[in-house]
Amino acid sequence: METARKIITYIATSVDGYITHPDDDMEWLNQLPPTVDYGMSKFYPTIDTILWGRKTYDWALAYHQKAGTQDSVFDKSVINYVFSQKPPREPVPDVEFVSEPVKSFAHKLRARPGKHIWMMGGGELLASFLDAGEIDEFDIHVIPVFIGEGIPLIAPRHRDIPLGLLSTRKYTDGVVRLRYQVKR
């Protein structure tokens, strides 16, 4: 029996709830030991689609360019959708831009056969999907650092959305993984 496709937010946040500094700098994440994958090697094979916000897309391109790597920024083995009301004139290959409403897009995406869907973020896109009732799970890695200010995990709006704890895991370096399902 085929399971329903879930939209899962798999993300890292500082202890004070930020995913980046105000200038989109995420170097605080590069302080993590490169030998620990925090569950990514088990998570990644369960997805075949990644949802990106436009700011996250732009950040990934800039970071990749700064690093000087020659391979593609976006994995060709998965479908990459970027949400933006103003797509670039020349988008990079292997990316499809989306400007339709979240709810209708999510329903069409879930209706297609496939694996689960990774909600990459950022905070505005997460908020839009959460407010539309289109996120099923959160897999949050809390990094033991305060960064003081920045882009919050989810854009602030008035909302009360209950979550059910699925699991927790503590890593030796102090990272804590929290898995929640969104209660309906």
C-alpha cells in the first residue's frame, strides 16, 4: 500500500529560534562537526521533491558561487520548486518556479505519486504552508548557539497550531533533534 506524500520541514535553528542572521549569513551552521550527518543520510532518500523560498534559492546560488564549486547547486535527482512572484529572467537549470497559491499547488503535488516532499524554507514560505495547513511534520535540529537576531524559523503571525512529539534525539555535540507532527 502506498503511503500519502508528506510535506516535511527538515531544518536547523539556533536555540533562540533563528535560521539565519539578518543578512542571511548561516556560517554559524558551519561550526558543526562535518563527521555527523544528524539523520540526513536517512531522510534524503525518503524525498523526491524540495520546496524552496526565493530568498533561500538566491542564498544557495550566492553561497555556491562564493565557494567556487562547479557542480550544480540543485540536485538533479529531485524536483526543485522555488516559490516566487517574480521569477528570474534566467533561472538555473533543474529548478521550476511556482507562483500559484500554496494550497492548490500542495494539493496537486500530493496527488502525484512519489516520495515525501522536503520543505527547505525559508521562514516566509514555511509560514505560508503552515497557515494553509500544508505541512505535516517538522524535523528541527536545534543547534546549541544563540545568534541574537535574524530570520525566525517561521515568519511571525498570529497562529496557534498544536504539534505532537514524534521523537527526540540528543547528539554528543549538544545538537537536539525534535520531530513533531502537525495535529489536524
